[in-house]
Amino acid sequence: MNEAKKVVIVPCSGIGKTYGTVSREAAYEVVEEMRPDDTQLVALSLLVLGDEDARAAVATHPAVSIDGCKLACATKMVAESGGEVAADLAVLDVYRRYRQFKPQGIAELNEGGQKLASALAGEICEIVDEILTNQGLTNAGEISTKQPASKKSGGSDA
Amino acid sequence: MVQFLETTVDKFTFKVATDRMYTRAGLWAKHESGRVRIGLTDFLQQRSGDVAFAEVKPKGTKLSAGDEIAVIETIKVDTILDSPVSGTVVEVNPAMDDQPEVLNLDPYGEGWMAVVEAEDWQADSENLLDADAYFEIMKRQAEEEAANL
């Protein structure tokens, strides 16, 4: 695994909120199952606490933030930590595209929530792939001189 | 220029427009030459959370005061909204379909839900609250909710 090709995923840290759980489940799915070699998870709470490793990760890699509500804490903290928000996704916007997946539950999502998280994970992967392509990263981890793309995807309602 | 009554409870600030009438449930009704424009109050939209979907009864629907005029689905709850007046829906805000977030962003302006041709505004308005009366009720509701947090 080449650290240089990692895209950082920063999900909402909203505990006790369904949309926050959806954002984290989607992030786990991407980082652990769908794009384990291309992505790494950074906990929002570590950015809030000023953790050096977390701040370094977002400062040196393109970040995809996933916000659970219009406060957009994930997006804001990436920026405040010196990172580049390559794309930000809002769970609410994704839900509007997948109304059949109504999320419920907090500690454990219902089936709709799990499917919404998977749909969100799919959208994150598309963005990750696009970021890597635009950066000119290859499977060998080579980096071209192209700058990362700045993409507003889905938009945050903050 | 719309004037507002305003209160801050905990970290939240709530506004009440002074140029319209209200239901206790948190809908506003603004009389406009025989027609009544209807929407959510700032308090109700903040308490309900970000709106994912808003389904408003279509144009031509006849309503009695208290009948369901809309359902909103937010990140927290699904809420049935009762019409403050009797009459016929003559206009539905097209933004309810593709930009329901206007309910949160501008509840007293662009976030209106529907316009109803009122059957008897005078009679219906007697059952509604003026801004001052609603403001006091809303403050109590907000304070109660803050105390329960």
C-alpha cells in the first residue's frame, strides 16, 4: 500500500443521530471493503482535538467529507485543519436521491439505513476514483504534477 | 419590510414574523387579498430539522381548517401539517419538489408551502393567533424543550 495515493475520508461524528451513523457506515464500507488501498479514514473527533497525525493526514491528502447535517462539521474541520476538501457529500442530499432507503436507528441502522449507507459508499467511491484519476495517480502509486480536482458533489446544505 | 419578534433559547434563536397569523402547531397563514399563503414557522422548522421531502396537497384540493395540507419528512421526524384555513389549494410552491430545503432556509419567505383560496378568512382567522400570542406560546415550547435536553 502506498500512502501517497490515499484519499482521506472524514465522516460526521454525530453520535446519537441517524444521519451521522449513515455517514460513518458508508465511510467504513469504503475504507475497509471497497477502496481499502486508496482511502484512509480520519475521525472527525481527532481533528477537533487537534491530533497531529489526523491533521497531517488531511493536510497532505485530498479529503472527502461526509456531513450528517447542515452544520457541516466534517467539511469545516477539514478546512480548519489545513486540508483541501476535494469533495463534500451531505447524507441528506444522498437520501433525496434514494428515498426508498429511509434510514432509522442510531446504534444499529435499519435495512433502509444500511442500503442508504451502501449507496452513499458507492458515490464516495466514484469521487475517490475521480480524484485519483485527476491526480494522475497510477496503480503503482506514481504521482503526476497535476493538482487535485476540487469537486463540489451533491453539496452541503450548510 | 417584514418585522420579526425574536427570542434566543439556549443556543437557538427563533423569529416570528409580525405580519401574519399562526396556529399553535407552528404554521403561519398570511392573508393576501382573499387568498392565504401558508408556511412553517421558524421554530417548527428548526425543531423538525433539515427537510428531506415535503409533500403538499395538489392544486385543486379542497380543505377544511384542520385537514392535512402537507407532510414533511425531516432528518428527525415525519410531520403531518394541518391547514389553518378552509378553502381550495390554488398554488403549491414548486420548490417543495426539488428544493424543500427552502423550508429551513427561508421559512417566512421563499419557503412558503401553498396558497389557499380561503372560503371564510374572517371566520378562520378568529381561531388563529396573532404574532404576539404565538410568540409567547412558542417561547414556552422552546424553553420546555431546552429544559428537557
